[in-house]
Amino acid sequence: MTEPSRWPLGFQSAAILTIDFNDIHGILTQAPAVAGRDKTLSVWRYGTLRGVDRLLALLAEKQLKASWCMPAIVAEQQPELVQRIVTGGHEIACSGDSHEDFSLLTLEQQIASVTRGCDKLAQITGRKITGFRTPAGQWKPGLAQALIARGIQWSSSWRGDDLPYFHPGTRLVELPMHYTLEDEPYFAFNLSPAIPPGQSRIAPYGETLANMTQDFHGFHRFGLCYLLRLHPEIIGTAGRIGLLRALLDMLQQHNVWIATAEQAAAHWQTQPDNDVCHPAEVFTRITGGAHGELA
Amino acid sequence: MQQPGAVRWPQGKRGCMALAFDLDGPTGDAMLNGSLWSTPEYFTFGAYGPYRALGRLLDLLRAFHLPATFFVPAWVVEQWPQQCQAIIEQGHEVAYHGYRHESFWAISPDEQRAVMAKSAEVFLQHLGITACGFRTPSGDWHAETPQILRDAGVIYSSSMRGDDRPYSIPVAGHTPLVEIPGKWEMDDYASLAYTRQPDFPKGGDRIASYAHTRDNWQREFDGAMDEGLCLTTLFHPKISGQPGRLLLLEQLFAHMTARDDVWFARCDAVAQWYLQEQQHD
């Protein structure tokens, strides 16, 4: 049932390591009730204090490069830490200016957030920013065109496929996410305010590693794009970093192209436009092109 | 209802396994209330089912020579007709599941009739079939629903819970509606589904272990087959057709097909057999 290889150099599948480095700004958007609560916020500050360096050490040990998505405010507040990420040879991508909830913004405000975020990140890192991940919320119609116009070449914000695709009407590459390949749904926890809202038990580590391993075997068999979405404060703990080490060991024993998001997106430019039945195309068609150029 | 031990499955088999999938795609509450059209992320999550997951699932069923029933909202057939035609071409059954996954509990009898008529029209136009089965979207229905279904040419439903074998629902002026009851234990949403905005599960509970989920399903299967019962599934291609979960299904199907005392059948075959047996009794 293996689909034909679509990856460079004869690789059977692709894997991308993305890391959302939001410090406290991600959780402030997701659960505004945490504002001003230092104990709770320290759970998320842990990424900045300890998690990032632990992740950098593991990636250096494995000689792997990741794509770090962050709002500009994090780089402004942690310039030295961000410089260490850059020095490690990793990619920096933009999650807006101050990790806004995009559902609450107009298109103009969304564009302004991306523009400010990319400009500041470029200034701090000395690198051109070519990737974008929605901090939170949904795109307004027309954002894909605006991202392209500002030099963004890839997004990792939508779902709906196991392979990269193009945002309709553009050649902006989407590198789709999967809840099963994110650390947050399995492990994020705070007692009060409750995160998750149902105070769900923290998932068993060994079983989570087994799920993510089986997911990889599925993605690899079908020649797909296995995109991990990790958080320094969640996976970058002493107890959990071993899960990632085991997962990366396993990946490196397979014929998988472990690429940065930028590399994968550049490669995907060799591919044809979306099939007309692709979920993104159907959505655009039904919304009257509101997410395309007809709006 | 038949008494335990009275069931005679075809071909002298001990138990009956009627694999079934709900190919909902992006239909459902968010489409019905309109919020879906401002959440492309959630739309694409759902559309992944018919567009990407279905083909791989059909390949897997073919590899195990397993027949299945697909309950498909007609709106999904309109958007992905070729993908849905492949279900028929591979020998599986397509049955009713609303037009846009309307809860039959929440709509009037007239609206239910309109949904059935629209679905029949779409199935005939795009698939060239007249369906005879129905699974009510999102569970419950009205007291009038069995009559509406029989009037629409439906001979069986797989909507209810609460029993282990097909049973009859009397309908005035018609032969009874056959009910092939399902179980939450065999619904992949109960263990594997996870989304944000809209949140499922509502409290943000964790995705279960694949290995433990498979163990649960295998125990349900073995228990039902050992007791000579009929088991169906409420699996969703967008959930258990994801790459890692497809391997889970592969392991499950290997477990199921290792037994030689099971009648693997489409739901329509189960219903037809049940009606035939009732006549003999």
C-alpha cells in the first residue's frame, strides 16, 4: 500500500520538527484567566527557563534542525535565548507579534500582526523570516495572499491532510498539523485554572510514545509528512525529554527525510497544484472564494 | 425478539460482524449552525475523511476481504462523488446518514422526510443506487421516525444501543424496521477523537492509547462472537483512518479474520437475513 515516493533523494517519507516557543504568551491567549497568577504562569515559563536549552542539547546531540515558531514578543523578551536557537542552526518562524487570537482580529489587524512580528524577528535574529504559524484562532479570507506578499513561503496552521498542500489561489505551502503529533493534547496540565477544562489525567508517557511511534509507522508506510508540534515547557522536562530522544532515535533508523519546514516547503514547490477535491479547495469553492481572490 | 441461543447465522457461523463506518466528512453541527464557514481548520479536519482517509481504508478492507457498510451524509456524496463511488465499486454498501448530518431528534417529521428525499435523489444521481439502510446522525430520533424511514424504503436502521442482536421495530402498514444496534464501546470517537474549537471531548480529555483501544475492541469482538451475537462498529474514516490508527485497524482486522466462526456481512445482508429468519419462525 506504499504510495509512490514524492520526497527528494529517494526518501520514503518526510518528518518536520516544529517547536512552539511562546513562553507565557501562548497560555495567556488560550486561557486569559491565568493572567497575574504566578504559580500557574511558572508552569509555562519553565520552557524559557529550562526547556529550550534541554531541547537544544538534544537536537545538537542528534544533529537535527527544528523550526521554532514564536511571536516577536518572546524574542524581544528573551533575545539571548533566541540567539542560542539561531546559533544552533535552527529555523525561526513567526507566530504573530504578541501571540494574538486571530479570530478576534480583522484581516488588516492580522496582516499588521504578521508584518510587525516578521520585521521584529528578522531584526533580532538577523534572518529573513519565511514561515508562519497562526498563534491562535482562524484566518480571515485574504490572509494567504497577504502572507505571500510579505515573503512568507510556508504556513503550518491548518489541518486536513497528511501531505503538504497549497493555499488555494496561491503557491503558499501549508504543512498541516495533526493533534496526534502534538505534545500538548497528551500532557498539558494545570490544576486551577483547569487546563484542560475537564482536569483530565496526564496521559501515560510510555503509551504516548507508543502512539506517536505507531503514527510514524503509518506516515512512513504511506510516504507522508510526519510533522511534530512540540513545546519547550511540555516536552523539554527531565522526565519527558527521553520520549523525544526515543522517538528521534526511531526516526533516524528509517529512510525518512528529516527536514526543516523551510526545506520541506521549498521542495513542495516542485509539486503540482491541489487536486480540485482537496479539502482546502472545496472550502474555498463553497465559501464563494472568500478565502481566495474572489472575495 | 429472539431468545439467546435461537439465533442461526448463515453459513453455520457462530457470530456476526457487521463493520460500519460513518463517513461524515465536515458535516454536522458546525455546518448546520454555519460556524464551519469561518473555521477552515475544522472544515479541513473533517474533509480529510472522504478525501484522504477513505481510499486507504478501502485498500485495507480489500486486503482482508472484509465487507463493510458506509453511512454517508448525502452532502459528502455531492462534494466527493468519485471517492464515494469507489465504496460501491469495491463491493461495500452505502446507506443513509442525513443530508448534512442533521440530528433527527432536532428536526420535525416533515424535515426528516425532506432529508430522506434529498438523500435518495443524491444517491441515485451520483452513485446510481437506492439505499435501504439508515443510521441516525448524532443518535436519537422521534417516535415518528421509523414510519418515515419505512415510507422512504428503508428496511433497517443501525441507530440504537441497548442490545446485542438485531431486533424488530413495528411500523404500521409495513413490515417491521430491523434495528442493528451499536455500542459506544465500538465508537472510535469514544477513545480516539480529539479536536479544539470546537473542543472534543468537551473537557479536553486525552487521546487514548492505541494499544489499549485495540485491546478493548478485540475483547468486545471476542465476547460478542463467543456468545453468538451481532456486533457493528461506529468508526469514522477521519478518526481511525489517520495513518497510525489505520495500522490499529489493520491489527484489529487481523485479529478478527483469524477466527473462522464469524459471518462478516454488510448491514443490509444482516437485515435481509433477519427478515428472512423472522418469516421462518
